[in-house]
Amino acid sequence: MAALQGELQLQIMGVLWRLEAATVERVRGELPARGGAYTTVQTVLNRLADRGLLTRHKVGNAIEYRPSVSEPEYLTSTLRATLAGASRPARRAALAELVGELGDEDLAAIRGEAQETARRSRRR
């Protein structure tokens, strides 16, 4: 999966993950005040679509963009790619650091999700 490059791509994907589908004008309107010109946002959306992170659909006279991957799927893929070349001790240390930053509620949710993932894996 292609990695996001730059703050504007991250912001645009964040908007689309939240809205699920939007036109260039809608995405531009959801970006911070300095989100960029219409053509800049359009170019970034088209590049993200060309790289497989978005799909394009004609709706009336406009093009609507949708994420082709969910935010959790993207983050999982990015983390896997980042950690793939690291040693086992380094991966464990990095993940422990991240987990250490979570609160009790998040930790409980992760435990539940991990148990569900383990159950699904055993069924395969």
C-alpha cells in the first residue's frame, strides 16, 4: 500500500475517512484555512486515486472521491511496513512504548480486540 506523503495528503485522507465520500469542493471546505487552491486539492486527490488510496465516481457534474482503504487498515499496513525490517526486540520495545501511552479504556478495548482476533485466527 502506498504511503501518504506530506501534511496535505494526511489532512485530505483524514477528511475522507471522516466523511466517507466527498467532492473536491467539499474536501477543500473541510481543510484548515490554508488548505490550498481548488486545483491543488484536486491534484492531490487525483494522485491519491492513481496510487490506489481513493476511488473516483462521477456524480452529476462532479467527481466524488472515496477512500479505498479504511483508516485502521491504512495504519495497520503502515505499521507493518515500518516494523518489518526491525528486530524482534526493537519491535516489542516500540510497541510497548506506544501501548504505554494509552489510557485504561483504550487498553481494555485493545485487549478485547486482540482476543477476538486470536479467536478468528484459531478458526482458520
